[in-house]
Amino acid sequence: MGILSVSIAVGAAAWAAITPIHAESRDVIFEIPKGTWARRMAGNKIEILPSRIRLTLGLRDILVLRNMDDVPQVFGPTLMMPGQSFRLPFAVASDYQFACTAHASGQMTVIVEPKPESAWARLGWRLRALKERDWWR
């Protein structure tokens, strides 16, 4: 690895740590596709939603679920009819467990993290975001 490559890597890490995090949208949207219930009743093992959703207060802190399926779906205490959306904002950083009929296990965990304020926290947040998007694959 040459000096230029090392300099670029150090510069990128410094930028990621120092620069405040801004988000274009605070919504994290998940859609339950049409035919999900029918495919599951036919015995198909489908994963349409992740088992864990990670949100960040002040950046991506509103979970939006859209039921595009032909049947009602339950998320926590909410019954979503076909075509309905459900917005769930979070005000406290914590781990939340929800019953979810659209998920194969019947449960989903929403991890709400505090907004990363320190340089190290911002660097970790950005690296985790890249990993979740499989950026380097």
C-alpha cells in the first residue's frame, strides 16, 4: 500500500469522524408485497422483512410499514388493512420487540440508537451503515 493510498484512507476516516451526519429522510420504509400471505400459506419460506431493523434518533427514526398484501397484517398492536401504511416514530433509544405477522418468525426487533454525537460514534455509525448496505461486496 503506497503513501497516497494510506493518505486517502486516513483522510476518509477523518472526514467520516468529523463531519456531522445529515439525513435526507427520516423514514425507513418497508413494504409487505402482494401475495405474501398466499406464498407463506403455500409453504414457501419467504423473508420479506429483516429480523432486526436499526434506526437512529434524529436521523432515521420513523419506521414506515406498507401493507401491499391482499390480507390484513399485524405489527405490534396495529392491524394494517390491505393498502394501509403505518408510521411509527421513536423518541427513546432502546430495543423494541414487536409481533409481526408478515415476518416468518412472527416477531421483529427494532433497535433505536441515539444520534452519534462524538467523532468515534459518527465513524462507527457510517461504517455500520456501509456494512448494512453491503457496500464492499
